[in-house]
Amino acid sequence: MFEGKKLYRGVSKAGINAAYKRRQAGVLLATSFSYIGYYIIRLVFTTEQVHIMKAYGFDIGQIGLILSTFGVGYGIAKIFMGALVDRLNARWFLAIGLYLSAFFNLLIGFTQNFYVILGLMLLIAVTQSMGAPACQRQISLWFSKKHRGSIFSIWASAHNAGAFLCVASIQLAIFLFSGSLTMVFVVASAFSALIATLMLLINTDTPESVGLPDIATHSGYVEVDGKGEARTEKTTDKSFGQIFLHSILLNRVVWLVTLTSMSIYIVRYGILSWIPSYLPTKGFSVTWAKWFVGIFELSAVPGVIALGALSDLLNGRRALICLVSALGMLGCLVVYFTTDNHLALIVVLFLLGTLIYTPLSLVGLMVNEAVPNYALGLSTGFMGFFQYIFGETIATALIGILVKTYGWQMGSNVIYLAAVLAIALLIALVFKEKQLREMERAVNN
């Protein structure tokens, strides 16, 4: 698709507005559906862990190691991919990452060797790390802060839909190909590659790449970052080291948001990764437990979008919405780990979807809003490093070891501790957010 920089020169204001809305719709659809494709790939192995253990002879410790290998690779790669996408075309970056993820996932379907699978999961982790930074950069550059909570929540909910569609694609493959594990991986890869192709056709890199004004000029609203400085520059002559030091490491808001996200990631993967293994201990069948992975994810979609929109209506009070969600999350966790009642477990899983993914969605937006526009991908990558190197690794490898040695009670204690830490950090963010809102109000008055 040709993107000429003079495409809209001389066009009326009404024409610019119409073009902006059309391009924004394309960006929202492309980032959301592409991320659905990323998550179809990401969760195939997690969802099929019980069948893989039986078919390949793996134990729960090996499954935990494979999952944590993904987390480590993803977390490290996300910093570099985040910095890279700030300097490249995000539209192509997003599509190429999905194509490569689908290819490496396809290869997993043709091997039962533990070490080969470990290596392929590492390659999937690297290519998966191209998705979120590209999407978050595009959303931040195409949508104003007044509407970004709603838009970001819609995009963030795409991975919930992706998790559900992952389960659906697995069940379709099992039905069509008589339970073949190989075809489970093949079908998921085929779906994701098709999505990458279609979304590449409707996506656009930046407003300026097609001759449109930047979002600050178009909306007439100037934002400030975590240091209270105006977020207007999209490019810079600063080196990677200078950007990393001044925009990330010396930015208090980035640290508060990142550590909050890491803590909630422990809760997220502490629940999500072990649903297929935990629920059977409560009397659920393996088949039903697998479906609850998708139900847990999909149930979050309406709540996350609604609460993201509410953060816009409350003039960007993202941290307050996150705090309320985290308090509810802690209450649901207590029920999840202490009851054997099937109805109660189903209800809290539905609620946990919204209460976990709302703060995860909004902190992803908050870290982008805390940095200059030329550090959007890097901020996403920095937060992703902590989410996966520490958050997911603790929730998979550590909890897998603890459960294997001491039982589920010890695993639940790790998750409780993470939830309490997230609440403490969010309290600090509520006060910092209030201060930054006042600075932003002064800039725009």
C-alpha cells in the first residue's frame, strides 16, 4: 500500500478529519486483530500442556521450564525490539513478527524432543516480543489521551479474545484431525499467518507517513510525561543510552508502573498458566479445565473495555481504576484458592479476568504516557522485561517447583504476596497521577 507524504496536502479540515478517522479505524483493527494472532500462537503450548505431558512423557517441572524459557526470552528481547520499533516502520514490524512466530510454532508440531522444543520456544519468544511495542507505539501516536483509555483497552482485550480463539482453534484441529497434536500447531499457525496478511493491508505506520498532522496538532491537546515535560517530540538525536537513562531509568513513574505490572503478571500467569493443572485438583475434568483458560481470558473483554472508557471519563485517572480492580482481585484470589465449590470457582474466574486484565491494560498505557514519544517502544520493552523475566518466570518456573514440592498452598502464597505488592504500588501511583494531571492542566490552559 503506497503511503505518500503529500497525500493530504491542500485537503480541507473536514477532509483531514475524515481521513484521520478512517486511518484510526484501520490502525485499531490492525493492531487488535494482529495481537489476536500473536496470542493464538503464544498459548498453544500452555493450553495443551496436559496432553503434551501424556504424549511426550514430560513432567510438570519440564513444562514449567519450557514456559519460563519463553518468559525469559520474551522479556530480554522486548527491550531491544521496543527500542528498534521506535526507529522503524511499526506496520511492517508488527506483521513480520507474527509471520515468524507462526513459522516457529509450526515447527514445534513436528518434534517431541524436549531440547528442540525449548529452542523453538525461545525463538517464538523473540518474535512475539515484536508485537506489543509496535501496537502500543501506533496507538499512542494515532489517538489522543482523552480517548486513549478506551482505545487501548479495546486493543489490550484482543489478547483475551486471542486466548479464547486459541482454544477454539485447538478444538477445531482436534475435531478435524482426530486429536493430532501436530495439526493443533499447524492450524494455529495457519490462522495467525492469514491474520498477519489481512491486517498488513489495512494498517498505517504513523499519521505523518501519510501526510496527516501528528495527534497533538490534530487534537489540540498537549500531554506531559512522567517528569512533567511536554510530549511533543517524535524523533530525537539522543543515543539509545541517553534515552534509556533519562526517559526510563531516571523516571520515577516508569519504575512505579513497571513494578506494579510485574506484580500483576505474577498473579496473571500464576492463575492462567496453571488452570489446566489446578482445576482438576478441584474435581473438574481436564477438558473443562482447558476450556476455562479461554473463558478466563474472554470474560475479561467487556469489563476491561468499560473500565478503560471510565478512566477517560475520569480525566485519565488510570491508577485509581487499577487500585480498585487490584483490591477486588485480592478478594477473588482468596476464594479461588480456598473453596472447592465449582460454581464459586467459575464465578471468581469470570471476575478475575476483568480484575486482573484491567490494571494490566491500563499500566501498559500509563508507562507509554510517562515517556516522550520517541521512547514509546522502549518503555513498553522495559516494562515487558520485568513482566516476563521476573513476573512470568516466578509464576511458571518457581510456582511449578513449589507446587511439585510442597503443593498448591505454597504456590498461592506467592500470588497473594504479588497482589499485596501491586496494591501498595498503586496507592503511590494514585498520588503521583494527581500531581501530573495538574501539570497537564496548566500546560493546556
